[in-house]
Amino acid sequence: MALTEAVVREALKKVKFPGLSRDIVSFGFVRGVRVDGGSVEVEIVMTTANQSAGEAVERDARTALEALPGVTSVKLDCKVQAPQAPQAATPPRTALPGVRYKVAVASGKGGVGKSTVAANLALALLREGAAVGLLDADIYGPSQQMMMGCTDKPRVSPEEKILPVDGNGVKVMSLGFLMDPDQPVIWRGPMVMKALQQFIEDVEWGTLDYLIVDLPPGTGDAQLTMTQQVPLDGAVIVTTPQDVALIDARKGLAMFQKVNVPVLGVIENMSAFVCPHCGNRSEIFKHGGGRRTAEQLGVPFLGDIPIDPEIVVGGDVGTPIVVSHPDSAAAEAFRALAIAVRRQIERA
Ligand SMILES: Nc1ncnc2c1ncn2[C@@H]1O[C@H](COP(=O)(O)OP(=O)(O)OP(=O)(O)O)[C@@H](O)[C@H]1O
Ligand SMILES: [Mg+2]
């Protein structure tokens, strides 16, 4: 096989960016390739704050090229560019022109059921007849692939657009599709921003009524930057009934205010346990914290979701409760939430 530029590019496609399942060619890091007889010259420009990742790529690229038959010399010009700091500005509202409403689901702390709410809210809106997409932007632990039962990987259209994957009728795109499940998450803010920006610009969402965005937990810089990347129309804050949750919800509200995203309201998850046998309601974590939180923050209270073991099962098998048990009290609560969100966003 003759040594050509195409052969060299093909070989470089085997070089993955550390920690990610994507290769340096598809990231657009390979800028120039020159082949002259047996000598190969390649220019690689990476945008990352992680210097050691740059070194690893250089090493792997050299190994891949030197292994090619016919190669007598390899000259690599590897540059690592520090990413530019994201600008503290409101997101461009013109992005995602085919999507009517972009709604984030956020929480001050982890594990309150944000992804569960995002998935079931998306499905409840779908059942209302809306066209719905779900963007899992949780860098720390993307979970929508599993929750929404996505078995396919995203494909690329002939126009070089990324096609979202179907999950129970919702168009799903997750940072998880890009991550290598066997590798720890080593990417840092800038890398994520590039990936997220790409999702926003390069995903072929088509025409959607709603894009639900599952944000990473917390209200720190990473989350703030993300709210600046996605041109959000509104946000829903998930909280739990405990008193301490108010503090976290307040931080969430402040974060969205900073970027001029209207908070549509607060939703209380894991509100009470309704016994599946006798129908009796037990308020395990107290009750009413969400409503009080909403009142104190001066935002609408959007409703509460009971504790239901089927929610856990549904999330694990990829069939959320709105689909698996549409007659349950929890599914009913998610449908009421969808209606409340619609009402608020149309007003926002
Ligand atoms: N109302 C509920 N009843 C019972 N279990 C629930 C309920 N809501 C969420 N869970 C369960 O709690 C766990 C955490 O939920 P989930 O992953 O949605 O939280 P999260 O806020 O997205 O977490 P993270 O911060 O890690 O992203 C999951 O196992 C989920 O199935
Ligand atoms: Mg989550």
C-alpha cells in the first residue's frame, strides 16, 4: 500500500485523546499532513489546558506513524493551545434556531433526582404531543444514556451533523457518548466547553418544541459557564424536602440570575412515600420544604414527586416511570410538572 496523506490520516484516527473515546482527527486537531516518499510531516494543534494530554497524544501519534509500512522518518509539530477563558456574557439566543424552548434542570447538590426529573419531564412533554430533545450535559456522571434506554451510538449525517439517538421517542444527546466508560474523567472545563459547544452547534436536533438540559449538580463555575454556553429560555430547580435544601436552591437561583435565565420554579422530589399496597402516604423527609423554598425565593412552586421504588427500576432499565407505569402517582406528578413547566415557559 502506497504511503499517502489518506493513509497517514487513517493511522492518526487510532490516536485517542486521553480519557475520551474520540480520536484526534475527528476533534479536528490534525491540521496539516505532508508525505514525501517515506518521510511524513504532521502538524497537530490541540486546544486543552492539560499539558500532559498533549504529550501523550504526541507520543501515541509518533508510535502510530512509525508503525506504518514505508515510513522512514516522522516529523511531528505538536502544539498545545490553552483554551480561551469563556466570556462572561449572556449566551447567543440565536443558537439552536429549530428549538422553541431550551429548559435546564438544575440542582444545588447532587443526587436529588435531577436526571430522573429531566428524563421523566422530557417524556411527559412528549406524551403531551411535543417534539422533545434531551441533552445530558453532566460532565461528572452522564446518566441519560442509561435512563433513556439508548442502545445506539450517535451517527454523523452526510452534512457532518451529529444525529441524536432515540430514547423512548425523545432525541437524546449525551456527553457520555463521547466518554470512554473505562477511563476516568480527566477532562477539565475547557475540553468540556468545546464538547458542549459542539453539541450545541453540530447536533442536528431538527425541529423541537423543547430541549431539556440535564446540568451537572452544583452551582459552581463549571455550571455557570454551561448556562452561558446553552442559550437557555428557563430553568427548573430540583430540591428535596429537607430544610437545608433551601440554601442550595438559593445558590441555584443566584446562578441563573447572573446569566439572565428565568427560573421557572422549584420542584420537590422524593416528597413522600406512597405505600404501593395500602396507598398510605408517609412523609419520610418531612414535607412542604419545596413549596416554602419557592415562596422564600419568590419563584413558582411547580409540584412534588413522590418516592417510588419503580422510579429507580425505571431509570436502571432505560424505561422511566412515565412510560413504564403511566398510571402511578409519580407518573401523574411528572405529567402535572410538564403542564406547569409549559405554563411558566410560555409566560417567561
Ligand atoms: N422520586 C424518587 N423516588 C425514588 N427514587 C428516586 C426518586 N428520584 C430519584 N430517585 C433515585 O435516586 C437516585 C438519584 O437520582 P438521579 O440520578 O436522578 O439524581 P441526580 O440529581 O441526577 O444525581 P447526580 O447529581 O449524581 O447527577 C437514582 O437512583 C434515582 O433512581
Ligand atoms: Mg444526574
